[in-house]
Amino acid sequence: MTDQDERDGARTPRRANITAISEATHTSRQRASALLRAAGKRRSKKDGTYVFDEAVATILALIDPARSAGHQAGGDASAFDGVAGNVSALSSAKAAYEAARTRKMELSVAEIERRLIPRDDVLAAAKDIAAHVRAGLAGVGAKTANDLAASSDASEAQRIVDAAISEALLKLCELGAYLMGEIAST
């Protein structure tokens, strides 16, 4: 690497070979060369060097932050802060993705193991139950009307209504057993 020289009061940019640039960006020489070629940066024909700051900025703009993460994890204290920020953001995004992916897999396994029931199935079962309850309770009046008309005792009327309600509730319990797969049909 050559230092910046002052010629006629103007500063010339610092120049460096590919080895110095690859060390500064924590990439291999081959990777650094490939990135610079891809960006259209050419080395000087005279001494084979690049403009250091321009080359480093180009590589850091194109580099995969995850590749530089290994240098930081390995204790390379000279890793760039910009790369560290990108690695932190990338790590956070990957962690959130993995948490969502894990949750999706847990739900899929629960559904396969029949510990999770699809919402549409639950709604259909609830509608069936509500229809049976309504039909059973609506039939209590018709079923007990003749018996109540014949009975003049209030306690006898209460017994008749209680028996009809108990029968409707018993049929509801059978419906629950049917829906749970405990019996074949109602």
C-alpha cells in the first residue's frame, strides 16, 4: 500500500494491492478480485494496484454480511462497524424467521396429531350442536303439552317438564359422544 502523497498541493488517493484490500475487507484475494471486476473496477496497468478507499467501499457494498460474521465470531477485532451493523440486522431477521418457521412446524405437528382442530371443523360442529339443542328444547313444549293438560297438580307438571328437559339433555350428551367419535351415530 502506498501512502497519500502531496503533489502540487493536491492529494493523490492511496493505492493498494489486492492483498491489502482483501485483508481490510476480510475477504479472500480471489473474492475481492471477483467483486472488483464485477463492479467494473480495474487495477492500474502501471503498478497493478487499486484506489484503496474506492476498492474497499465497493467490496463492502457488495459483500455478503454473513461471510464477515465469521470474522467477528472468530474474534477478529478489525471487522468493520458497518458490517457489524448489517450482521446484527441480518441475525435479528434470521431469528424472527426461524421463530415463525418453528411455530408453523409446531402447529402442523399438532394438527397431524389431532391436538389442533381446523377452525372450519369447529364451527361446523358448533352449528350442529346448536341445531340439536334448539330442536330438543323446542320439542319439550309439544311433548309435554298433553301431559300437562291432563295433570292438575303443579308438582306433577314440574316432574313432566323436568323429565322432558332431561331427555333432551341426554340426547345432547349422545350428540357430544358422536362428535367426539365415541359412538357411531345418534
